[in-house]
Amino acid sequence: MNQETNESMTFMNTNINEDFNPIKILIIGALLFTLAMIPLIRSSSVNACLKKDKAGAFFIASAFCVLFLTIFFTLRKTIHPPIVLVVLIFAVIAIACGSYLYQTCYNINNQISEQLKNNSQIIKLNKKYSNVVNPIPLADCINYHSGTFYTSKDLVCRNISNCPNSAGIVCDDKKGAKLVDFYVSSSHQTCHVPLSSEHFVSTEMIKIVLKGGARLLDFNIYSETFKDGIKPVVKSEVDNIISSNFILLEDVFETILSYGFHQPVSDPLLIHLNLKTNNVEVIDIIANLYVQAFGQYLLEPRFSYLANQSMATQPICNYINKVILIVSGETSHTYLDELINLHTSKNARLLSAKNVSNPVEPETFAFSNEQYFTLMKPHNHKNNTNPSSAYTHGVQAPLMNFWNVDRLMKNYLDFFSKGSFVMKNFDLQRDRTDDITITSTKEYSDTNVLIDS
């Protein structure tokens, strides 16, 4: 009887030892640790933290390694209980230190944003854009809004010196120049700031591009989890690498509101939100933030992208001193959907520079841009793309990297030096001309110029 009991106990112990194999426990622990770290590393703040200060991650990783080793040696019964106690105490201290350093490091996102405000390269860039443009307000171009520009065959803005902001007085709904009839000074990933081997985002860039005459601002929108919930944020993306920090969309809107409508600037301001999230809660938050920030500048519901007549083909004088919301991404069944004026799946489109420069049917593509408002992304995120193909085919918004002041950027600024909205040639206005003619725009020089030049 005793022998059977002993054999039974031995069998049970063997099963327990097999079930609690220390190697298996270590593997499971390592997997759990890896799974816990993945969402942390994907956070922009943590990503920036790991690049700037690895102490927090080091302590946390060390603590887990100590715990794994403790479990391993304890189960193998190769160390005595007092030693186990010492190791566990050390592990607790390591975890406490790691947690403290991690919390401190997690706030580095705000620290980065503050440091960027005083960054020498950004300050230099800000000075570079001082007084580079002196545009005539679009509201003063009475010949555009009355339609006389066409009868007189005059593409140049003609203003009346003693009658500023005449668009509200003379706005012909039938003859007035349409939104699609203009090229717009446009910024690509407006908040993007490349510094050394990393890249960041900063609201300082919004101020700079507005100073440079840009009236179309472009932002990539992501969701970020905070202690008080999920919020929409702005990040940039270069070669599939996300910026090392983020900016709250609320701060972006606040900056635009503060600097986007300085007198005498009353030109329409186009904001393109490229949604990188499908979270309905976040998208509704975006809508609320948009209304809170730009309530006085919102367009009427008749200018919704869902309206029968596209707002892109209506007179631009309707949009003086207003914000035009452009969105890329899924927005159906959201509050934001009711606020959108141009959607890249409906009455607008977002195309690559390659597609714009080599369309299958050039003439058809050019005149389709009298129905659609088209944005052109640059070939890559590091250099500017020659906008001449966009001008040739009537693409309204060739997006440019304002942070890169190369020769192309200087020519771009010169093109828009007298106004942030430049009218297309008549041969690209299908409903105003009978003859179909596509005339190529001269190529710009691609020679790079140092920012100090």
C-alpha cells in the first residue's frame, strides 16, 4: 500500500515538474514581456523617449530579467531562500526606478515641442520666410469676382485701391472665377521638421508656412491614448517612419486660428486632414475641435461635399475669409462628415507626382481638373518636386516641403509672390474656351540652395 502511494506521489511530482518546466516559464515570461512592450514602443512619446534616454527601458528590462532568473533558479532549487529574498528586493527596487524614469521620460513629447520652439534651424527658417511674399488679398481682385477678367482676357488681379474687400459686393454666382480656376500655394505635411537623423513635428512650422504665403495646410491625423482618454494628434511620416513626437490637433487648430487670418489676409484657408485612423470616437472629436476653433469661419451646409453642386466649381468669392475643410479617409456616419467641403473620394483627389506628370490621357486629365480639386504629393518627403507638371495639367495644389528652401521652393515662392491664389491660363478653363490646347509649363531648375543663401 505504502509503495503504491509513494509511486503515485512520485508520478504526480514528475507531472508537476514537467508542467512547471522552468524553461517553459522563461519563454512564456519573455513572450508576455515582449507583448507588453510592443504597444509602448509604438507610442510616439515612448519612441522619442527610447531615442533620447534609454535608462527607463533599461531598468524595466533588467527588472524583468532578474525576476525571470529568480523564478528559474527557485524552481531548480539551486539557491537558498535568503538569496531569493535579496534578489526579489533588488527586482522591486529596479521596477520602482524603472517606473519613475519611464514616467519622467514619457513626458518628453512636451519637452521636445518646447525645445523645437527655440531650435536654431527653425528660427533661421522663420527669418528666411520673412517678407518673401507680399500678396494682394484675393478679396480685392474685383475683376475675378465680377467675371470681367474673362471678357477682358486679363488673368492679372485688378483691384480697386479705395474699395478693399470688394468680393462681398461684387460676387457674380455665374461669371465669377471658381475655386478650381486657381493654383493655391500649398504646404506638404505642414508641421514636419527634419533635424539630423530624426524628424519631428512642431506648430512653429504652421507659423512659418503661413508667413510664406501658403493657404493650404496638410496634416496626417493619428489617434493617441492618454490617461484621460484617446485624442487626435498630428504626426509626420517619412519613408514609413513616424515622427519622434506628436502635436495635439487641438494645438494645431489653435495655432492656425491665431495666425491664419491676420489682417489684411482674408484669403480662403484650406485645411487637408489625411486621416490615419478609423476610430469613430476620434473622428467625432476632430469634428468638435474643428467647430470650436473655426466656428465663425465655417461655410454653409450648401457647400458640403455631399451637395448636388460641388463647391469646387462655385465662385471663390463665396469663400473669402472662410475655412475649407478637405479630408482623405473614411468618415461616413460621423459628425465630421457633415462638415467636409472637399473629400478626396468625391469632389477632390490626392494624387502622386508620378500620376500627375504622366497621365494616360493628358487633355482629359487636364480638363477633369475643372471638376475636381486636385492635390499633388511630392515624389518623396525629403525633396521638393518640380510643380511644372501640375501647372501644365491644371492641378490646383502641388504640395511643397516648405522646410526645404531649395531652388524649386524659391521659384514656387516667386510664382505666388503676388498672391496665394494664381489663376490658371484660359486654355485650362474648359467652360470658358472652345479650343482644347495643352501648353507645357517651363521646367524649374532643380539646383539646391543652402538655407543660408
